[in-house]
Amino acid sequence: MIVINFASIDFRRLSRVYSGLAVMLVLLFAATATMVWMDMGCSRDISSMNERLNALAAAHEQMKPLLLERERLEKDMSVMSGLMESRSFSWTRLLTDIETVFPVGVALSRLEFNPRDRTLVFDGKAQSPESLRNFMIGMEKSRSFRDPLLKHQSVEQGSNTFNVVAFYSGDKIPGVAVGK
């Protein structure tokens, strides 16, 4: 049998193209179905994460007053700690130690004490240079004061004004650490 084809297009080639397109359409449908399934899974995950975030936000809101109370208690504790430390410091001992090193002829006009670094600043007047010298010698010999330094001295109308800086050692105070 002889077959003569008068068609301008090869139908066998067209059937192969159609079957290829059909396969591509099936693959495209499968890919679309997979993407839709994955999108639904991601949507479930996103909604689950949003629920968790909402739960965490609600828990945070419930914890906020407790955290504020904790901060307030920490501040109160630091204030109480400062009070306890200041109560362990003997102001009477400090003033007694200062009184023991003051010679006759020296008067204080200002006393400044920094409890953190335990520095003392004395401003005052001395009747004579010998009185000021005796004050400095008394500070140097005292076990209660370290490194006294005459920062400023001037003579005004017959009296010497001075400014002395020293460290209060506190070696006689139990429970207080001394650092230089």
C-alpha cells in the first residue's frame, strides 16, 4: 500500500508536539499543586507563629508589672545597701581623729568627706605658719590619715588660710576595707 500525504504539515510531528505539551501540562499542574500545598503549609506555620507571638506578647504584658516591681526593689536594695554601708562608717570616730591632730591656733572653716574614695578636704585658718606646720605634722604622724597634702596656702590679714587634702585610712574601723 502506498500512502500519499498531501498535507502541508506532518501530523506525526504534530502528535508528538501535542503529547509533549500534554506532558508539560501535567508537569505544570503537578508543580502548581505542589506549590499550593506548600503555600497552605506555610500559611499554617505563619498563623501558628502569629499565635505564639500573640501569646508571648500577652505573657510579656503580664510580666511587665513584675519587672517594674523588680527594678523598684533593686533600686531600694541599692539604697538600703548604701545606708548599711554608711551606718558601718563611724562619723564620731572620724571627727575624734580629726580633733586629735588639730593643734592650738588652727580653725576649720569647711570639711568635705567623700566616702567612696575616703578623701577629706580641710579648709581653714591658722594663726601662724607654725600652727599650720604642726597641723601637717600631726596629720602625717596620725594612723588615721594618709598622704596629707597642702594644696593651697595664703596669708590674709595676719592669718594663714589653707586647703589640705588627705585620705582617711579607717584602719581603726572594723569591717571597712581600706584601699589606696
